[in-house]
Amino acid sequence: MSASSDHGDARTLVDLIDGMPIAMMTTSDAEGRLRAVPMARQEVAPDADLWFITGRDTQHVVDIRARPQVGLTFSSSDSWVSLRGTARVVDDEAKLAELWNTFAEAWLPGGPENPEAVLIHVDAEHGEYWDTPGGKVASLISLVKTKVTGETYDSNTGSVDL
């Protein structure tokens, strides 16, 4: 985490991601076209670095090897997170075994020994989040308050360099 980070914002961002298991990972191809695929997040570190398990011969692995800048978006019913970072493909059998779960098994049968299984590590560089604490009821109350008073919608937002 860089010295310019607000540690509270970074902690909030990590806490939000920790509750959101699926990300849309956006990569770019050789022509600069964006491509987003859903990815199951396996681990989020305190500095917002992330681990994913994927197939070695996927298009997003090809894209990452050539152009490592990625975007990640997460969402739930009342929160959204957007990250940008640098991804790398990692061959680490011990880490793969540590992160392996039944969800990974469904996509890559054969366990962590499957030669097609590989890790993607994303070194998060910047993140933004929008959170509506209290869920749908709090959001509805805030929207009504905005309509009646003309004040800005209440939400918890942040932007942090990691």
C-alpha cells in the first residue's frame, strides 16, 4: 500500500471485496478491444492484492501475458468495487493447492495437480468503492430524502491508491 493511501478507505475496500466472491476481470486484446469474464476470487490480501484460479489456455491468460493491466469489478445488492492493477500468471503448486476448492474443481477437474490449472495474481494499484450501508431500506430512505430535501444522495464512497 502506498504512503498516499487512506488506510481507512483501503480497509473498507478490502472488507467489501472480501464479501464479494465473483469479479468481472477485464483484459484487452492485441487490437485494444476490452473483454470481461467472470472470475471467482480465491483470496484477497490486506493490501487488496487478489488471487484467482483459471485454465492455462484461456483467452484472458493470453491477454494478461501480453498486456498485464487489468480491471476488476465486484458488486453486491448494495455495494460496488472497481480495481485496476497489474496481473501476472503464476505457476506455484503450493499456492494452487492452498487456494483449491470445490468451485475450482467444478471448472478444472483433477484437483490442483491438473496441468491446465494456473493462478492469476493481481497486484491492485487503485480502487474505488460505492457502498450503501444498511442495504436497500437505507438506500430507499436516502433516495426519498434526496427527493424531498434536494440534498445529495447518502452513500459511502472512496478512492484509494494501493
